[in-house]
Amino acid sequence: MEIGNKIKVFAPATVANVACGFDILGFAIDKPGDELIMEITAEKGVVIVDIEGDGGVLPRDPFKNSATVAIMDYLNFINADFGCKVWIKKMMPSGSGLGSSAASAVAGVFAINMLCEEKLTRAEMLPFLLNAEKAACDAAIADNVAASLFGGFILVRSYEPLDVLQIPVPEELYCAVINPHIIVLTKDAREILPKEISLGKSLRQSANVGGIIVGLLRGDYDLIGRSLVDYIAEPYRSSLIPGFYEMKNAAIAAGALGGSISGSGPSVFALCKGKETALKAGDAMKAVMDKMGLGADVYVSKVNSVKFQKCCRLGRELKYLIRSVIESDLEEILALYKLVSNNIGGLARTNDEINANYIEQIYSKSRKNGLQFIIKDNLNGHKIIAEIHGYKLEPKVFSHVLSEITLIVHPNYQGKGLGKDIFQHFLNDIQKNRLDIIRVELIARESNQKAIELYQKLGFTIEGKMKNRIKNLNNSFEADIMMAWFREEN
């Protein structure tokens, strides 16, 4: 552990409950979210240097702030002989129903784990986050923190013992969220709920939870919509949100599958098939708020499978950012691919074979059953300077294999170790979080000895040679070298 190491982390907002899944279902969205900068110090303890964007309402006492409570639990758990100081940037208000306290806590514990060389898995960090939620809103609930930590759609199957499951999401599932400019405190929203419900309501609610999970797994959008019915919280919490049913009905009339209250409210979400419908649903809900004279912010995104955005440290500057790819990156990734393809041997595809459809297919396949990361240069226009991706092949017999690996680095940034950085991050994510992947395989041109040596340093072994597989532009032939990396057994 090096004193002075710094990192910046973004953790996304979340939609919890998802109508029928009170305290057990949640998913992450692209924005808003919280940012946290952390610096390691020689002195033990955690210090909050500054909090931006909260209007001065959040506690600066590290024993009361959700972010620092989680960080202190982590440091105590590993018996750390050092401390840290943090800067928190709130980009959503407290009491929004979008997991504000959860995002701060997740950013904090993820940051310290990265600076500690990922000592713990995401599952092992969850108990610290439950304690943080307990400190923030007097309820140790996992739906928000788990969704923000893991990304995607999650189910809290059990609290004792804690068991969180990730659920695949259909490709065209989008969410529109409206955050009215009012505050509903989680404690108040929980107090308004009944202490008991009837057996009939419990049965109907449980059936809808099963329905939404089956709908997600099958990609059955109609079933997802039919299952977005809440018999437990919505009938009571809706009274705390002006115009709730008008917004919900307006979204459905605009084509949404269904919707409900996000977490404790006042935010309202609507799940939709396709981005265009989600945009219309968001506009329809906003029109209701406008008519009532209430301000509101609208966010539209896919269910966010992006876990985090993290900055790598060079010296003491937050210079390079490694994060998962989002849809808005694709145009810039296309430009990078075209640039790299101009170099002989830079890519197997030639410049004319690289187009928007090709890049979109990479993104879609990686999002569905693989991984895709980029590096951005924070000090030079935040431009994308490297990309790596891989995804599984279709036959089920290869469900444990990640293939089609491609790594590219901007020509002006080659030789700086960035290829190794992003590939190591790629493999670390697999080792820590993708237990379904046992084997990662790639092929490299025999002439590209520099790349082959890099892959060997990362743990790949040579498995064979495919003679005359590559036909170069000058009509010469060369071999492809087959290489593989295997998950380490814990």
C-alpha cells in the first residue's frame, strides 16, 4: 500500500423494489450517481475533506455518513495500519428514491478495495454496505446497494444468510425515471406501511415476483409488464407523491410496460421495450409534473450493467480512467478502431471492414455474455485511447469459455503500459466476479512477438499454431498462435 495513492469512482443510482419486489429486487441505471475521490494517508481513520452537491445537509462526521461508515468497516476488517481521506460529489439528492446513500457507500467501499488491490470480492463487501444503509436510513436493506455494486438486475434471495443473485436482462429493456423535486425520507416511507398484510396479498405479490423473474429470463416483455403490480407499498406510499397515478398512467399510455415507485419515492420509474418508448414515457411523466407546476428531472437508460468507473493513478494525478463501455461510447470506439486498423497488423480487419454495425455487434454481444472496457485520458479531453472486449460463443458446450478477445490501443499511447493495465483489469474482473468463465482464449499473429510476450506475462500459455492462417496485404502468409488463460482456483 503506497501512501498518496488516489482513485476516483462513480457508483450508479438504482431503482429498488421494482413494484412487486419489496426490499428484494433492484437494478442500476446509467445516471444519476455519485462520485468519490479517495487518497490513502499514513494516519489511521477516515476523514471527509469535502462534500459537494448536498446543500450542506449530509453529515461530515465519518461515523454517520454512509460512505465513510462502509470504508471504516472495510479498514477494520482488514486490520489496516493506514487511513484515507475522501471527497464526495453528490449528483442526486437525498430522499430521491434512487439509492443516494447506497451510491455513496458503494463508491467508498469499492474505492478502498481497489486501492487495496481488490482484497475482497463484491459479495464480501456487501455486509459493510448494509451497515452503511443502517446508519443512513435505519434499515439494513440490500436492494439498492447490491444493484449499485453488481450492476444490472439483482434479487436478494435471503438476508440471513445474505444471498444476492444477478438476473440477466433482455437487450431492449429500458427504464425511464422521473425524480420530482420533493423529498421523501426513507424512514417516513417505511413508517407509513402496514405492519401486516393478508395471505391473499402475499400470494399475489409473490406470484408477480416470480413473473418478473421469468419475464426477464425469457425476454418476455409482456410478462414483465403484467408483473409490475405492487400490493404492499404502492397503495400507501403513493399518497406521499403528488400526481403519482397520473404519471404512472401517462407512462403506460405512452407505451411503457408498467411502472411504480422507485424505492421509497418520490422518484417514479417505467420499464419499456426500446429506447424510443422510454423517451416518450419520460416525456409523458414530465408533462404531468409540468402541469402541476412541480420541477422534475428525467433519466432514460438501459438497465445498467456497467459496474464502475475507476481512475488509475499515475504519480498523484487521476490521469487514466478504466471503465465498462456504455452505448454513448460507440461512435468514439468506431473512430479508434478505424485509426488502429490503418497500422499494418494493428487489427485483423481492414479499415473498410470496420463500420458502425460491427462496433454495435461487439457492444451487444459483450453486454449480453461477455465484458468490454475502455481507457479514457482524463487530462486530454477525456478521449478513449484503448478498448478490450471478449464474449462467449453461442454453443452451450462453450458456456465456460470467453473468446473473440480483441485489444486495441491508440497509436500515440502505445508503449506506456496501458494495454497491460486494461487487460489485467479485464482478467481481474473475470477472476473476481465472473465465476461462470473458466477459460479465456485468444489468437495472436506469430509476427506480433511483443503482444505474445505481454499475454504470457498476464498468465496466458501457448497451446498451438495454426499455420498459414493469416493472409497479409502483401499476399504473404503467417501463423496464428493459440493462447489460453485459466481461472485461478481460490
